[in-house]
Amino acid sequence: MQRIDDIRDAVAKALEERGFDNRKFLGEIRDGQRDDGPYMIGALACAQLCRMEVAAE
């Protein structure tokens, strides 16, 4: 799996690209304070699925 810091940054960047501009919230995502939130849970699940697909090949 990718490093958790990379996933946090990717989630924050994706939200920014979609027009989300709450800097405090984005900073909390990047700092790991929102790992139990829906954005990070979804990203971690996706990363795990991608990892499983690569292992199956």
C-alpha cells in the first residue's frame, strides 16, 4: 500500500480540485486527524483493493 501520508495528500488534493476550500479541514486530513472520516476510509479501501488486484495478477 502507498504510504499513508501520500494517500492523505491525494485525498486533500482531490478535494481542492473539486473546489473544496476549507483550509482547516484539508490541513486536518493531511495531518492525519481525519483518518476515520469518510474521505480517508474510502481512499484507504480503494488503495487496498488496488493492492489486492495487483497481487492477484
